[in-house]
Amino acid sequence: MLYYRIMIIYFTASVSKKDLMRSNYLKIVEFLVSQGHTVIAEHILDASEEKIRKSSTSEHVAFQRKVENWIEDCHCVVAETSHPAVSVGYEIGLALHMGKPILILHHPDVDPPSLFGQHHNENVVTAPYTRDTLSSLIKDFLRYVEEDKNTKFTFFMSPKHTRYLEKVSSEHQIPKSSYLRGLIDADIQKARK
């Protein structure tokens, strides 16, 4: 199923484990492309540790600027994090700072990145995956990104309301916006009766 809006998706993963994980990386990227999206992934799929080591300082700086521009211009980020990589953490942090939705994927037998495993941010989704569950996880994430991009609404709340919303969000492991949308949906249903 193609989504309503074609998105630019930034993919990142460990270059040092690319040989071991290449089939997973390709499955992720190929699925995103099959959904009609543009995926920025060559910097991972075509890179090698040796090529990176041989790069000059000016080439590193130019590449860093390119990465920052790619992340700034993308609609969301998909990161395969089964093998830790400082550069992937940097890219996730940069995307988070820019307010981009991020899907952090990892194998079920591997813990998620420690700083993101329990991170409660509406733009961060951390999920264990298998080759069988990968497509549905990505579809759900893309629906979330599409839904999230409809309208942003900002309003002030009292500390009492903020504490309650944070408590409910934490207890139910759902984004605060999802909880509020659920209340509105329930009210819409009630009004239709």
C-alpha cells in the first residue's frame, strides 16, 4: 500500500557491522522504497570503514554537513541499532533535536540503545524486530508519521494537568498526543450517538 504523501526517509545503521547486517539493512531500505518513499541510505550501504578512515578532515566536515542537511530535509529517520555506533547515536540525537520522528529498530535478543530504550518522547519509537515483523512495524511507524504531520497544536496546561498527562502517558506507554487524540475521538463518538 502506498501512503498518501511521498516522504524522504533518512536511514542509518552501523557501517562497521554492514557485512554482517547487510541483508537486514537492504530489507528495511527496499521496503521503504516499495512504499513509494525516497530513502537516503547510500551513505550506509555504499560506505566502508576503510573509506571512512582514508577520508581527509575536510571530507569528514563536508560529509557531516551533508548528513545534517539530509536529516533537516527528511520527514523521518529509521535507524537499525542492533550494533552500537557512535555516529548512529549522533544522527539520532540530531534528528531528535530537529523534532523528527525516529524509528529505532533492534533485534529482539539485543537491548535497545540504553539512552533510547526508556526514552519517553512522542517522536521516538523503539521496537525490537524480526524479518517477519519488520514490514508491519515500519507501516505502523509511517502511519504515525503521516498522522503526526497533519496538524500540530500547542496549548498551555496547568502543572496539575501536565503531571496527570505525563503519568497516564508513562503508565500506558503511549505518547501524550495519542492519549489526547483518544479523548477527542471518544468525545466525537459520543457526540454522534
